Amino acid sequence: MDRLQTLRVFQAVADAGGFAAAARALDLSAASVTRMVADLEAQLGVRLLQRTTRRVALTDEGAAYRSGCGASWPIWMKPMPW
């Protein structure tokens, strides 16, 4: 698993509030985005996202993980506006 790509996918899902929207934004399949987040959760041993049929929301653990990712996210990894 490419860790940087996985972190980028996780943040995109959290920002978009759903797997399909994140997949479109990243130009990936929804299945691969779902799998990457599930693999990350399995690796960490915690549930990062609360899934419903309508939306995805961060769990408390997910919010803490996202906050930690954002603080350490290198500036060169952030999406460029162009």
C-alpha cells in the first residue's frame, strides 16, 4: 500500500463526505478508494469513518487521525490550484 496515496485518499473522502465524490476528485474508481480506506482502517485497527447509505462522517478517531495527517502533510503534497 502506498502510504502517501492512502493518506491523500482518506483526506479526500473526509473532505468530500463520500467515497464516490472523492473517487471522482482523485480520478480513481470508487471501489479502489473504498478498499484503500478499509485497508488503512485495518492497518490502524480503528474505524476512521462512520458510513451510512447517504454519507460518510469522521469518527472521533478519524478526526484525530486527520488532524495529525494535516499537521504533518508536506506542503509539496497538497493539491496545487492549477
